Amino acid sequence: MPQLLRVQNFSISQDGVGAGENQTFERPFGDRVEPWELMSWAGATAGWPNRTDPGGTRGLDDYFTRDFAHNIGAEIMGRNKFGYQRGPWTDHEWQGWWGDEPPFHTPVFVLTHHVRPSFTLSDTTFHFLDATPAEAAQQAKAAADGKDVRVGGGVSTVREFLDAGLLDTLHIAVAPVTIGAGLTLWESPEELEDRYHHETVPSSSGVTHHLFWRD
């Protein structure tokens, strides 16, 4: 089986916004964007990994939530998804948004122009690369031990991998909210139909799942 480069469970608004501008420690998604407006469909499911109470929804949304880690051997993310700091690193003690038990459980490759030493939290090791998307994909696939590589975001990173023609599959969840301004993945999902097959699957939660794949 070939190793795939996948975008999975990536949530945006109806107008294509996946993050706001002016990201800060207090507002990881930037201005105007509340993360639970975009991600409530996953957080409501029985398979949500951070669920502390019993219950949760079943069905299509739960399937995608449970499938998030299936056959993933490494993750690629942009620096903005790792944390809010910009420019040269001034604080190596702060180790990202993800706490002592990051949800990745694989090697994670963070794209940045300011490289810093790798470190490990639980079973996740973060590596910092000043690399092109193709170079990052090559390193991540080597670390994935034959499994697929997830391109986790944010919006700018997914766009870079799209523009480089590297993504094999995408699952984009469009939430039933309009944000109006911010970093957009697309103006319309039909933009990708010159490169991918495209199916839309509506969910009872109100979110619409867009699936893209190529031969």
C-alpha cells in the first residue's frame, strides 16, 4: 500500500474560514473564530478523545472522529498550529498548545523558519524543520514507518501542500457558521475539482463533510 499524505477532520466555516488573524496565547484561533463553532460536531461524538463523561453522538460524525488516528504514522503542522510565538524562539520552556499528553502519539514535524531542538512529550516527539512541503513530506514519510502522514494544518500549511500538489486525500468538515473574515481554505470547494474527485455527505449535526481523493 502506498503511503498517503492526508488532511483529515479539518474544520472550516461556510465561507471557508479556518482561522482568524492576530493569533495570541489567549485566542489560539485568532480574532473572530471560536474553535468550538468549527469543532462542535467532533466534540459531541462518543469517540471524542477528550470526553470525560459517558454518552456522545453516534453516526457519521462519530465515524470520522474515530477514524482520525487510523493508520497515521506522523503529523506535519505549521508553526501557528504549534503555538503563538513568532520569529526567533525566545522561550524554549513553553512547549506548545498541546500539554503534557499531546493527542498525536506520533512524530510531529513543525514547519518554521526558526529551527529549535526536538523534544518529546509522552509518546509524541516534535521536530522543527525549515523545509519545503516536499522535503517535509519526505522526512515525515520516513518517520511514519510505512503508515500515512497527516497534514494537520493550519490553513496556510494545508494551502501550501495543496499548491505543491502533494495531498492525496482531504476530509474537510464545513460547519454551519459564517465568520466573515480570516484565513480561508477556499472560496468554494469546487476549486479542487480539477485535481480531485469530490463527494459531499451532510450530517444530522448540520456539518457537511467534503471528501476529496485522486486516482
